[in-house]
Amino acid sequence: MIYLKSALVGLLAVVLAGVSLVILGTVGVFVYSMIHPPPQETSIGWDPITLMTIRISWKIWGVALLSFSTGSVWEFRRLTHR
């Protein structure tokens, strides 16, 4: 049962990390656009599909794996010290 609880906390950590990254990214883009407004009469050239290329996908998997591992180990250690 301890392993199941630890795995569930690890999955919760992955979800929270993903939500946090999306929120931080949105706030970052908003703040950047307020500080550096685009010149007048130009188009905005932002393509969100390019964020999911091979070059950065390993970073996303790394953050997910690190979050899962941290959450699982933290919960496992917490439950075994009772």
C-alpha cells in the first residue's frame, strides 16, 4: 500500500509541475509582451507547435521524471517513518 500511495503522490507531483509550468510560461509571455511591445503594423510570429520539437522534448520528460521521482521518494520516506 505504501508503494501505491507513493506512486500516486508522484503522479500528483507531475500534474502540479505541468500546471505550474503552463502558468509560469503564460505569465512570462504576458510580462515579456508588456515590457517589449512589438512594433506597430507587424504580425505576431509565435508558433506553439514548435515548442514540442525533439530538441526540447527530452527536457519536458526530464522535468516530469524528476517531479515523479521526487514526489514518490518524499511520500515513501514519509510513510515509512511512521
